[in-house]
Amino acid sequence: MRFGLPEYLLLLMGLAFLIGFFIWSGNRKREQAARFASSSLLGRLVPPRARKKQRKKNTLMVFAVFFFILALAQPRWGYEWEDLKQEGVDIIVAVDVSQSMLATDIQPNRMERAKHEVADLIHLLEGDRIGLVAFAGSSILQCPLTLDYNAAKMFLDVLGTDLIPTQGTALGHAIRTAVKAFSSVEKKSKAIILITDGEDHEGDALAAAQYANEQGVKVFVIGIGAEEGAPIPDPERQRGFKRDRKGEIVLTRLNEVVLQQVALSTGGSYVRSVLGDMDLNKIYLEDIKQRVEKKELRTARRKRWQERFQWFIALGLVCLLGECMVREK
């Protein structure tokens, strides 16, 4: 036998107080009866079976409470095997970690806002596997596809602009790294969410998008920032902004044309984020869940234990009924 809610078994300790109360109550009645009449007179006034009936009522009440507590603990015995099938989509989130993500046109900055939104996305996942790719001038697979969402959040927490020393925005490299993280056997149930704020410095984004499309991967792009550009804080000097060789402030600008083409060429979609609302909820719930075909990710078997609390409720009711039928008079 096992119990679904074993913590309720602690209530059984209360039976000791109930039994103690019945003992104290019986002694109290005998003391009061002794004050009323002598033992010889009580023998004629009170039937000999009266005390036995009282003990029987108390015993039945204790057993009724005992069975009801066992029923609360959800006793189970006997089981049958149940097949569990989990369906979902494989999602790789590719996050731009170049220094331009330190721009503060989105508070507190683009990097922190992106990480916050991805964390919210992980909370929304319903049986889908997720992985993380970090990219700047090159890219790495930060977290392989996993169903362990807590592990994914741990990898997400360490994302930062110092993770990849090669600066720039290599969109093509990021897309290819993300595609290689998927299984090459199946060509469905694959989606990439690309979060970036910069231009394609390599000019390989469209070719990489075509490669992703051939592998059955849809790319959903979120562009962060403004077209007019934003200054990039200088992490080395810890003050001011980055400047070029001429001493002019470097601005990071969106290249929406390329980002839109990347998304549309794979059957995905593009969303522009300026004020920090990245619409990850919309992309996941409306685009990925409806437009990306699901697949079976995991099959397992588990024991399904049979609930037996009904028997203990029935025994408790029988004890209560018996207690009511025992007359003291």
C-alpha cells in the first residue's frame, strides 16, 4: 500500500487526544455518579451494560475517525501500466550578445530585456524542447535542446556580451549553428527564434536562411532597436560611448529588410521591438503553436495506482452508523 497524501497520516496522532478525552469523560461520569448515590444503589439504578455500551460507542467513534483519516491520505494499492506520449516542437532561441546589446534605448538595456523575455517564454512552454545559441561575430550552442526548463534558465542567466570575444553580428553563422542543433533525421517541428539588434556584417544571412528552409526549419526574427540608431556604451572605459577612428559615436541600427527576408524565406515571421515588448508570447502561442507541426518527443510508461479511499470512507460510515445505533439508555 502507498499513500497519495501521506502528510495527512500525521492526523492519526490526534487519536491519542480523542482516546484520552473519552477516558477522562468516563472517569468524570463515574465520579459524579459516586457523589449522587452509593455503589449498591447505582447497581440498581444504572443497568450493568450501560458502561459497556458507552465504551462501544467511544470505540466505534475512534475507528470512524481513524478510517476517515486514512481516506484523506489517499490509500492506493494495485496498479496498471499507462503509456505517456509527449508532443511538442523543438525551439532554438538565438540571442545576439554583441556589445551593441548594451544600448539603453530599451531599459535597463537590450541584453537584459531580451533575457527577461526569453525567461518568460520558457515559463510558457508546454512540453516543447528548447535550446539556446549565443552569437556575435561567431556563434556557439549555449544550451542543447532539452526538456529541463530549469537547466535552460541557468544557461540563459550566464548570457552576456563578454561570452563571445569576436564582435559583430554574424546572422548567417548563428542560423547555421542553430540548424545543426536540431536532429537531421526529421524535417519538421523545428523553429528558430532569432533576437538581434544589428546588421548582417557577413552578408550570409539569406543563404543561411535558405539552408534552414531546406532543413525544414522556420525562422522567427525579433529586431531590437530603432532605425535611427542608438549609441553603444563603452564597456572598457565604463563610461561614455564607443567611438570610431574618427572620434564619432558609433550607432547601432536595425536592418529590417534583411531580417524580414530571413523570416519570410523560411515561412516564419518578423516582429520589430522598440520599447521592449518583444511579442515572444505572440510568436510562441500564435505563430509557432499554430504553424509549426508537432512531433512526438518522448514516450514513457508509468504505474497508475488504483485509488482505494472509497473503502475507508465506507468503513468510517459503517462505524458512525453503528455508534448511532448503540443506545445508552
